[in-house]
Amino acid sequence: MTNNFVGDFGFFDSRLPPLKQVANGVSIKDVICDEKMQLVFKIANGNPACVSSKSAEKLIERGWAKF
């Protein structure tokens, strides 16, 4: 898997944090996480977050995040 993709605005590096990807024109639904990370969305405001699978489970159980 490559860490870059081409969107309407050019190349983006998936190693950028999710909010920086969004700030650079990536749609929230198109945010890319590193291979070992999982994309979740904060329930309070819908912001994307890349977290480990173990953390994703805990955040969802605690009502902080959703898939």
C-alpha cells in the first residue's frame, strides 16, 4: 500500500493526521490512516481520528467514537 493518493487537489500523504488531511481538502469519509491504524469518528463533533484497533474498541465502548 502506498502512503500517497491523488485527489482533486493533488497528492496527499496519508501519514498526515486526519484533521490535517481534511484541512488540505480531503473529505472526512476519504481520510486514510496508516496500515496499523483504524479510522473512527468522534461522536461529539464527527471529527476523524486514526487509532489502534484496541483503542478503537475502548473508545466505542466508552461512547467517545463510532465507525
